[in-house]
Amino acid sequence: MAMGPRLDIRQTQALVMTPQLQQAIRLLQLTNLELNQYVEQELERNPILERADPDGVGEAAAPDDGNLNEDPQVDSLAEAVAASDGIADDGTVGDMAAVELDGVELPGSAGLDGAEGPLDADYSETYNNDSAADRPNVEDAGAPGEGYEVGDWSGSGTGLGGGESSTVTLEQVLSTEVSLKDHLLEQMNVLLHEPVLRLVGQHLIEHLDESGYLTEDTAFIAERLGCESFLVDEVLTQMQRLDPAGVFARDLSECLALQLKEKNRYDPAMQSLVENLHLLAAMDVPQICEVCGVGLDDAEEMIAELKALNPKPGMAFDYDAAAPVVPDVFVNEKADGGWNVELNSDNLPRLLVNRQYYAEVNEAARRKEDKAYISECMQSANWLIKALDQRARTILSVASELVRQQDAFLANGVQDLRPLNLRAIAEAVGIHESTVSRVTSNKYVATPRGVFELKYFFTSALAAADGGDDYSSEAVRNRLRELIDGETVTAVLSDDKLVDILRASGVDIARRTVAKYRDAMGIPSSVQRRRAKRMEARAIG
């Protein structure tokens, strides 16, 4: 074999992860909050992009000449996309439009090409509860069909909606939350007077977690401060007297003990109970009576006192206010019994491409680098708007198919929830399973039954005992919860009894599956439930 340089010609095929494809994948799985943050970054980076004025766009949404925006300075979304370099009239992007990489389609990919109507169309669908034969094909989405309608999207000339209010009330300005650390620092400055002790106290406060527990060993803190361990222990003993009672504890037993000492209820019997919390977790009342040396009535009173304590005293301060779930999709019942599916346009960013500004800057630019920069900004803006529009349409298509598949749940409740997997939705919509997974992650739908994550509707199947239709695992869990909630003191159902009841109703289920579902719902065993109900009955009596 000759050794030396040579030229070879090879022909290979490869899929390239272009920046546009990366953007499409990223936008598809973002939540509304993350999407708006991403759009804000793009608005700061790209001078071609502009935020649409809700009032202005609404006024020019339907002019007589058919244009979406009469303002000559700012073109509409449809015009921006149509004028984009490299974007064809059918909404595809060059030859890459039908390419699928790792199960992710580009905007305008197969299965959704036929679904694209005008980009200013309303992201809403109306589904009538007809037979499967009468249902419209999902590929026809965006065009009116039997039981499936697409209307005008009011208040949005871009097809991407939602403004946000910047109104700040006086109450919001004046109201402030006091953190746990600030609360403890104020008390420490009164309790400790020497600078050395205050320094140790500050370090102890810095090592508290959100529940108020001390997360570091005192020996480590002493070594870090270069002082003796007994000094840190002495300061810790004083800091444990601060409000709220139970802070600076190193475990649950110490936390409860500090609160009992504050109430002057830490007697030997209560100390024995606190040191044997595993007996309380198992509700082993006879063993508690033996360990604590008390009678049954005293044991029940002690247990009631422990339950009244706060195992996480610090959570009253350093807590994050739970943000309400904002649905991405609304499902409303129609008068004729069908379901109307529409996107929550208030959460979608509203953007426009300022083509006049682009033309002015491009004409004034003299250097090649400047022209390349403004051209790149124009292309990026068009791609972003196109990707946002395709994201909205994909979410709507998947949500609409979920409504079709789970219409019995919407009408009757969780007991009629059907077993469903990603493949069934992917095949119906015409996209890949991984795309369905990205679309349904952290996306929520508001229904007459409540607000649910889209992934809630995907449940595993349990076979029917009589060979009929399978049962949804979520429906079986709901049935288990109903049976256990209906128990009485004299009739507590064991796992074997629960299996018999479910099998009698047609569900082919094993005992270990019942135990697994019960543990997942945080329901104790029948022995623990029986003990708890007896204690409740004695307390009421």
C-alpha cells in the first residue's frame, strides 16, 4: 500500500442541527414564562423585532384591502414571513422543512403543512362529539370542517397574542415580606451583646435551611471561625430560644422538643415519645403506652399535642408564594354537547417585524459587515415569528386530539379516563412521539373538570377481567381512593379485600399493584388506618 497524500471523493448524507432547528426545538418545550423571557431577550438583541401594541393591532386587524396592518412602518406577521429570505410561500423553509431530526420537526414539517392557514388565524378549534368516522382529519386543521372550525382570532393582528399590564398598586409597593434570617437577626441583636457571640450567631443563621433547621455541624462552624466548639454550642443553645420556637434544631426530634419546652410540656413521658417517633409513624399505640409508661388516654393526648406542633417552623417566613397555574389551552363545552378548544392568547408574545426600519438601515449601510448584520437580524426575526406560530399550532393540534380521545373524561369524570400513550396522539396528529412529549411537558389545559397538565391524560392501561376495554390506571387509583375514604372503624379494607372489590367490578389487578398505587397516593396500610380511625373515634367519644 502506497504511503502518501491523495484525494478522495466521497458522498455522504447527514442531518445538520442548524440554529433555526435548535430554536424550534427549544421553543417547543418552553413554558409560557420561559417563552416570554426568551422573547424579551430577542427584543433586546434584535432591532428588527418590535412588540405589537394591542390597541393598535386590534384596530388594524381587518382593513378593507385585506392587509393585516395599515401602518406602512410596521408590516404584519404574514407579510414578514412571506418576505423572509429562504422561506417559501407554503410556509416551509428550504429543503429542510420535511427533515426530522431525533423526532423533532421543523416549523412547517410533515403532518402540519396542510394545517397552516393564515398566520393571523385564531388558534382555536371546535370539536363535536361525533363518531370516529365523522371526525375531521387532523391534517385538515386550520380549515373549517365538520365539527372542526377555525375562527378569527380577535384582538391580534399577528396571530401571536397577549399583552401584559405594568400597573402597580399602592398595596404592592408598601407590602414587604420579612425573611426568617432578618427576623432572627433582629432578635439576636437584642439577645447577644458581645461582638464575638454575634459573629457566631450570624454564621449559625446563615447555615439554616428554609425549614429553620441547622444544616451544618457545630464543630465545622467552629473550625471555620477559628474558635472553640463549646463557644458555638453555647451560642446555639441561646439561639434556640428565639422565635419561632423550634428553629436551630438539627433534626425533627429536637425541633419538637424545643417547641414542647417552650410550652413547658417536655416531661419524661413526652421525652420518651419524642425519642421514639418511629412508633408514632407506625401508629403503634400499645407500644407507645409501654415505652412512655402512660395509659391509653394519656398516650392519645400526647399524640394530639405532637400533631399540633410545627415540624417546619421556618416555612412561615422564607416561602415562595405559589404562582397560579396559567393554562395554555382552554376547553369549553358547547351548547350542542361538543367541545371548543382554543389557545390562551393572553400568554402568547405579540411581535411584529419592522420592515421599513430594515429597509432604511440596509440602504444606509455602506460596509459589508453592516449589511450582513441587518440581514441576519431580519432572517432571525422571521424565523422566530414562524417558530412561535408553529409552536402555537402544534400545541393546539395535540390538545385537540387529547380532547377527542378523552371526551368521556370531560363529560363524566376521572372514572371514564381512557388509557392513552404518546404514540396514539403522535400517529393521529402526524408528528413524532418525542414532539408530543415536548409539547405536553409543563403545558396546562383548563377544562370544566379543572386545570390539568397535558401529561395527566397519558395513563397506563390495566386489563379488564372480562376481556373488554382496558381501564386507565388513574381511574383505578381514583376508585381505590374512594373505597378507602368510605371506610369506617369497623370496616377497614385490606389490600386483598380491595383486590376482590376491583376484580368484581371488572378490573384485573394484582395485590402488589394495589399496594403500589396506595403507597404512591400516600395512603398507609390497613393496620395503620385502623389504629388511626380508632384513635379518632375515641377522641370524638
